[in-house]
Amino acid sequence: MPHILKNKNLEVRIDLPDENYNFSRFDWTGKIVEVKFKDILVSSIESKVCENENHFGKGFYNEFGIDNAFGFDETEIGDWFHKIGVGLLKKEDDNYLFSKNYDIKPAKFKITSDLNSIVMTCTSESVNGYAYILKKEIQLHENDFTIIYNLLNTGEKDIISSEYVHNFTAINNDLIGCNYVLKFPFELKPECFNDTVNPEQKVDIGQRDITFNGTPNAQFFFSNLAGNNNIHSKWELTNLNNDITISETGSFKTKKVNLWGWKHVISPELFFDIFVKPGASTTWSRTYSFNKV
């Protein structure tokens, strides 16, 4: 059964590590599958054309090491490497692909909870000199919830990775279009983007905001929105039809901000860079706030 954090304004539904999604991409600790604000759904899913939605992302799923899982390059083909928050994955070839469904040896998970919070701890095996303990706490507040991460390096080698939340958002199942405005606290310079995938030209880039001149039937994607500048990690999404605003604020600065979406979902992504020496730990947090405009 999912764990539900709920008050008069917010309802956050969280699948436990052994429930539903059990593939090798997204972190199993605290799979936030659905969020409602004042009984209005404010989350979405990755794909609506799949046979089994549990094979894909939804809600506020996060991922470690999308570009390269740490320890992958020095792992022999046929041996195992770490995917933080999941367990060990079997290396099949020389190219790591986040979308590949790898064989998994799940990590060990421990769960504690009270009325307004849940804590999930993921303890890895020691493989190839790498090991860690990930602790994630999700706290419910009046109009927001906060995810607090702590990553402890219990191995013999440095952990170098990254983490982001995919943020599969939509408000009241409203399709993406001219009713949405996405704002950032920094100037957008399209000439500095690494990737621009906007096949229907329905995504409009403003000085500090992104709008839509129609509903995109094709997927869109933009990377490096911050242009390699070290900026405050925040975005704000407003739906004009429902007068609801969602915002994410990180406790960290970031140089990497991406945006992905489709006709039914929009996903701004704030990346946190991870560098943890043996015996040390790092802590960061993300707060999601919800308001009526």
C-alpha cells in the first residue's frame, strides 16, 4: 500500500521501494507518484501511450547519475555497478544508457514514518570500492512539501554523480498550451542552450519565461537553460485556467537546468552536482510550494 501524507491543502502519495515501479532508472526511495493541492491533481505521468504506466516515470520521481552511473566506466562487462537509490545493475556493454532496463540486485531499504513525514534509507553493498547510505526524508507542511537528502560515502573511493527530479507536472489534467507559464529566476539565452528540440515551434522562449502558442503533439526538450552560469535553483509554473502555481526551490545553486515535455506533461529539472569523499556526506533539499494565484 502507498504511504499518504495529507493535510487540509495537500495530499502526497508515495509508493514504497517494493511497490509498482521497479526498473533501473529512477530512485526507489520515496517514489512520489501523485500530488493533489486542494483536491486538484497537480502531477502527471511520463507517457500516456504505454501499456504499463509502472514502467515509466510519474509524479515527482528523481534519478541519480542520468549521464553516467558512478563506477560504470571501471566495471567489467558482466559485473555490477551502482545506481544510487536502486541497487546494483549488471553492465552489458561499454555505453551507459539511463533508459535501458538493466538486471538489478536491489539495495536494502528501511522505512520509518509519522503523521507528517516519511524517511527512507537505502544501504548499498560494497562493490569495486564504492558503497553508500542514502537517507531521504519527505516532510509535509501547510502548502508545501520538502525532500531532504543525505548521502554518506561508506566506500573507499570518491562518489561523483548528480541528482535531479524529473517533475512530471500538469495541473488538473490540463493539456500543455497557452494556459501555462513557466518562469525562471535567470535570463534565458537560447544561443547558449546545448540542445533545442522544438519540432512544432510551439514552445516560445522569453527573457525569463517559457510559454506555448499551442499544444505540442511532439515531445520537446531544452538543455543547459542556465548557459553554464551558477544560478539559484528555482522554477515556477502557473496554470491560468485553474489559477494554481507550483514552484520548486533547491537549497543549492546549479549550473544545469533542463526542460522536457509533451502535450500532457511539462518537466523542468534542476540538477545537483554530487562529490563526496570516503567517510564524508552531503546534504541538500528541494521544497515544492503550491498556491492559488
